[in-house]
Amino acid sequence: MCFIVFEWQPAERRLTLASNRDEFYARPTSPAHFWREQDHPEVLAGRDERGGGTWMGVTRSGRWAALTNVREPDRHVDDAPSRGALVADFLRGEATPQAYAHHIAERGARYNGFNLLLGHVDQDKATLWYVSNRIDPPRRLGRGRYGLSNATLDTPWPKVVRGKAHLARVLDLQRAPRDAAVADALLAALADGTRAPDAALPDTGVGRDWERRLSPIHIASAAYGTRASTVLQIDRSHIRFDEQTFGAAGPIGTPRRFRFDWAAR
């Protein structure tokens, strides 16, 4: 996952999240689905078929998690463990977001750079924690609108600023929770291919040409680009998950849509 914007309202609608996963088109991936019986069928998520983990997902019991990588090619370790396991292990487990965040913070040095959002929603309470192995320590997030790309939380890269503006515009116009209109409007926003001006580009060590290619919310290039756009909405009783997948030639079919009542453990 390379881009996430979200609104977190612990006492009200809970969560509205819009995200893009960017990856090489050749990397084998399964679209969002409920996982097999032997592999925790309450988990709804896509699957990285090479690493075995996932970039984001949600469970029927209201657990959810999402991941972005930190772009720092000079620190990349080829044989580091898969960061997708951080999301998958939380979704399949029972640790609270706080406990899991601190557990991962203690072991974060073994992974390449990551940002991890860990949430749990039920009728009585909702908690959300953010942990990264590029800042210290983990922190609980309060009500607000946030953005995350390949730097730490709310670093104002152009795509993050633009994405938060899209999110605000959609939610300020359409306040109904679990609404298909919200999902469709955010999927449209996630297709924004506007490149940032050179003067606003970050310098992450990949060169100016790649900084330009990676600057839009939706990335499209010959071998690498946005593979999935996902909108997740959670309130006190329902979960809605909408995903549009992409290949090198563009969208693959129509969005996959899931809507279900969550069931507390």
C-alpha cells in the first residue's frame, strides 16, 4: 500500500478510509476475498501471493489494519521479512491494537521501513493505533482526518494533501454512513492521476523521473502502478468494503463490493 487517507470518528461513524496499493504488475496478487476456512475465514483482504501477507484488510469482528512502505532505497534490505505479515498476523490474531503496536515496535528493526494502522471497532468502543519503525513510540490516534503515503503519518507530500482534500470534499457533501455514493466518489478520487509540480516533489533517493511518476494518487507506468483502490467504511454495526483492481491495461472488471454486519468476538 502506498497511499491512504481516512477519517476517524471513534464516537460516531467510526471509519472512512480510501487507499491505493501500488506494486509491480508482474507480482502475483489475489483480489479481496474472505480467506479459506483453514486460514481464518473471518478475514476479508487481498493477498500478496509471493509474500503471503496483505496490505490491508478487515474482519467480521471489526478488526482492521493497513500498511504503507517507507520509500528509502538506500536502506532497503533484500532479505528482510515481509511487511505484509504485519497486517495478516494482526487480522488473524486477538491482540488489542495497542498491545500489537507495542509488540511490533519492539521488533520493528528487522523490517524495511513501514507505517502500520491498527484498529478495532465494536458497539461500545473503537480504538486506532499508528506504529512505524521510522518513528518512536506508537501512538493512539484521536478523532480527525489523516493522510499517509511512503513517509510517516501526515507528511505533506502533494498526493497526501490532494487526497485529504478529496476526502473532505466527499464527506462534507455526503454524510450518510455505509453509503454506496461515498464508496463510488472515493474510488473516483483514488483514480486521480495528477502529477505534482517538480518544485513540490520529495527527494526520496529514486531520482527525479521516478519521483514524478510516483507523485500522483493513482500511478500508471509500463511495469509499475496502482494495483488496487479500496474504500473501507465502518460504523457501529456494519462494514462496507469496495475494491477496484487494475492491471497494466487499466481497470480489471467492475468493483468488488462487500457489505456485512460485523460480529463481535
